[in-house]
Amino acid sequence: MKIYLVHPGENDSSELTSRGVWQMQALARRLIMDNIDADRIYANGHEVSIQSGNVLSKCLRIPVINDERFVEINKKVIFGEINKEDVENFNYLSLFVEEIVGKGKDAIITMGGGIHRAVISLLTGMHLHETRHFSLLPASISVLHYIQNEGPGAWRVSLVNDRSHLNLP
């Protein structure tokens, strides 16, 4: 099983730029070439996440599910300052991750960097503040995959902030 964490394309804070749309289309071509087996794309209520998810959905012919209950993880939380609303948001995110993992199918999550950091933390056991070192650039992809050997399985990060799909030949 794999979880693809897609950072939204270049945007002006309220919508994707034309370059951002192109970036998401390039990422979709890459995912097609990689023969991904995802059956859902998840986006939160932020417009650039929705637009990025919609571009991927159209290209990959995979439904996008928008969930406005996801609130971006504040940078303060990543550095250890947590308030009541942050705990509620993180708990909801934990349930979301459990639901995705429980389905046992590959999934694409196109949301902001704070949520990606939280998903990495939840699945790998890495402390949230340790994820602050990951750069997450527009239209980048990070991949988590589940490895099951003879004992209990474990989640591993196989790719972080990759944008090779944006390189022109």
C-alpha cells in the first residue's frame, strides 16, 4: 500500500496559477507512467487543494473527495505549541489516516504541508517536530509505503518533495 502526499501546485493563495495547473498535469502524467493504483484523491476545503485534486482527478480518472473538516496544521503545532483546536484537528486527522489505511488501497492526499507532515508523523512514528526539516515545494510529491516482512509491517518514507516530473527534457 502507498500513500501519495501531493503538495498543491503553484498558487496565489486563493487559486492555482496557470503554471500550477501545468504542474499538476505534469504530476498526473508521472503518476500514470508509474502505474499508480490509487482509487481516491483526498482534498481539504482549501481552494488550491480542491483545484489540485480536481486536475489530478480529471487526468487520472480517479474520484476526488473534498473534506472541509481538515484544517491545515499550524506551523506552531509542528514546533510543539498545541492548543485545544489543534488537538481536535489532529485527532480528526488520525481517524482519517486510520480510515485510509483500513481500506488497504493506495490513496492520493493533496493538502497543505502541515497535513502532510502530520500524516508522515502518524504513520512512521516520527515526532511531528522532526518533520519540520522537510521542504514541501509546489507540485511536489512524497510517498509513504507499507512494508510487511515476516513480522509486523512498518511505514517507510520512500520519496520526499520530489519534483522530477517538472524537469523539461
